[in-house]
Amino acid sequence: MSSDSIGSDQRGILSSQMLIFFVVLMIVAVSSTAYVVTQSPQVLSNDLVDTDNDGVSDYDEYFIYDTDPFDEDTDGDGLSDSEEMNEYGTDPSDRDTDGDGLSDSEEINEYDTDPLTKDSDGDGFSDYAEIYPKEADSDGDGLYDYEEINEHDTDPLSSDTDGDGVADFAEINFHNTDPTDKDTDGDGLSDSEEISEYDTDPNSADTDEDGLIDSKEIEIRSDPMDYNTYSDQYSDYYAVTPVSNLSSDTMEGLSEPGDRLHLSNPLDSTNFQGKDSDGDGFPDRMESNNENLSADTKDIIVRVNWLEGYAPDTAAMLYVQDAFAESPVDDGTGIRLHFYIDGSVDVPNKMSRREYIESDYYQHTADVDDGTHNSLYIEDVTGSDVGGTATRGGYVIQGSGIWSSGHATMHELGHALGLSSAIYDGVDSRSISKDEYPSVMNYNFECADYNPECYTYSSGSGHNDWAHVERLLEDDVTTRTGSYGSGAA
């Protein structure tokens, strides 16, 4: 066979194959066209045709309602498209028209609820939540409505029942707090503040167990997480506990200086005759026979009285005592300052500080023969909040809180011990800087309320307050007879 014949045969076979391909292609095209025509709504020629017999013409389903003209229940909810359109007003293309979790058919045929509203009875709970409370979480807080209603007594419509800023779920599962009480431990701080702001325990009113509730510590700027914020020898409790609240029980929490706070007169004798080795006005015999006094260390006793509501703070008094105990007097032996917690006095009428000092309310315990100074803490009588007046045998201080308890006490006691502007210009003045005259007698000596270092007299070369106090005591100008000069601040 020639090559031309072979080529001709091959071309013939190829032509036949191509013909078959085009025939098949035309059949497919025709079939597809037929299918499209068949599947398209027949309303192109007759708008009354209803292929799925659902009562809605193919034309309306296809062009108006966007439903399936070949399925009488387009959304498969159990209601025909015609029922949804013409009888119930529901969406035939959405099985759950109101989005409450129940199909339109369930609402109409089983539960008799309104398929057009999530909450048929308007009580705040969706229809689904009322029918399936163990599966519904109406407020989206992670707790089922059934749990909230029957177990936790929380509001299933609010993710934060008590409005404290902590979600019910978190209170129950993480913090063990009460989701119905914004302040679980009743300390004055909301659960949210304790958890998010202060890092305190929302289940304990006193996180650091120092005797002060957390909110009080926040108020006075102490640390509710630290039993001893000020790194002294006293718990924070004494920082705000007035001496009027002291008892034998509360005083047990004090360390060594506790024997210098007395609930009864620390003197068991008023016989001031005899040798006085330490020069404090108390004879050796009296001191050796009195467990409250020391024959080796100078003692000063101050009676503490107050008007109701103005008792000084305990910690501030302790700070003053510490300042005397740690003073350079007697080569560092210091002075034992005793506060005799006497009691409150009733005053019918408001008086000036000078009138108080001259009144019986001040003098009723100011018997110089018993070897004590007297002090009286009163209300603000001048409008300056804190101030005091000192004279022979003691002082009167107005105001309440740490300044009157601590700073003003040490200042006015300084006057009672002889520190006045007559001996140094820096006393009761702003003429000398704090650096040059670091003393509580200096008006420029401003310091943080609860800083123990703020309770001091000067001991430097500019003016030595402590040396002056020591000299007065050793010159036998005693607490018993006390002509110490006077001062006012």
C-alpha cells in the first residue's frame, strides 16, 4: 500500500472521529437546553402553572418569593410555602422566621407560640429558652437559664446579676463569690474592685488579717495585702484604731512598747521624796517599786483625755513613744514616754483652746502632784483643722486623725517640755529650712502621715532639741512641778 493511501485512510478516520465528537457535543447542548427549559418555570407561557402544587404559581415562586417552584415546602419546616405566605405570614424560605431556635412549624403546631416574635409572652425570655431552659442561655453568660433560676438565684437575663463588674459565670466558677451581692465579704469594696483593682480577697473583709478591713486600708493608703505596711513593729490595725477602743485584748497585739500604753494610772505611789538618779522627777524608790517605771531610764507620763469622737490614733501615739525611746538622751538610753489612756470628757459648750486649758474639763486630771502631764484632744475650734496650745503641765490639741494624734502631739509635748521660740527662732516658724532644722517643732517639717521617721526633734548642730529636753529634765524641772514655758501651734 502506498504512503498516499495510508495517509488518506488516516485522514478519513480522523474526520470520522471529529464528526462523532461534534454530534455528541450537539446532543449534549440540545439536552442541556431541553433541561433548562424543562426546569424553568412554565409560567413563561402560562402564569397559572403550579408545578409543586403548593398553591403558589411557579411564576410567583420564581420571580416574586424566591422560593422553589418544585418543592411545596421550600425551607423544610413542615409548613407549605402557601401556608407560610397566605396564612401565617412567616418566611417560606426560613424555617425559623423569628430566629428563636424553634421552627415555624413547631411554634404553630406544637407550642402555640408566635413564630414572628422570639418572646411570645413578652417576659424577656425567648420561646426557646422557656421550652428548653436547660439548653438556653438567654444572657449569654455561660450559665443555662435553668441553672441561674434554680441553682444560683441569678438573673438569667443579665450576665452580671449584682452589677459589680464581674460576670455571674466568673463569680461562680473562678472567684467563688456571690453573684447576687456586689460586695461578697461586706468590706466596702465591690468584688470587681477587689479582683481587678486592688488584688485583695473578695471573700475576706481583711485580706492581710491585720485587724483592718480592706476598704479602711485603701482609705488610709495602707496596703491591704500587707499586715505591716509601714514596716514598723505594729500591725496596720493600730494605725487607725483610736485609743478609746483599746482594751486589754487589743493591746495584746502590741510588742515591747505595749507596756507604755496604760489603761490605768501607771503610778502606784505619789511619794516623790528621795534620790532621783535618772533626773526624771520620779525618785528611785518609786521607780524600783513600780513595774511601769525604770530607775535607769527617764520616764514621762502623759494622761490622755478626749472629747467624744476625738480620741487620738493608737499607732500615732506609739510612734511618738518610739521617738522618745530612740532619742539620743542619756547617750542613747532614750526616754520612756507613757500614755495613760484616761477617758473621754463631756463638754456642753464649744470653747477656745485656751479656755479648755483653763477649764475644769482639762484640769480635772491635771493634778501636778501625781507626776503626770495632762492632754486633751478636742474638736476643731479655730477652723484650721489641726492645732494646739501647750502650757504648764500639758497641752490641748484640736482635730482628729494622724496629724492631731502624732505630729501635733509631739509638737505640743515639745512645748510642754520647754521647746519654744524663746530658745530657738526655728520653733513655730518657717524661717529655718527643714534640712537645717529637721524637727517636728519646725513648721517646714512636713512629712508623710504614717512615716515613723517624721516623729522627731532635732539633734544636729543647728539646734539640738533633744539636748535641751535632757537638760531641762536633769535640772530637775520635772514633770511634777513643770514650769516648762508655753507655746502654741
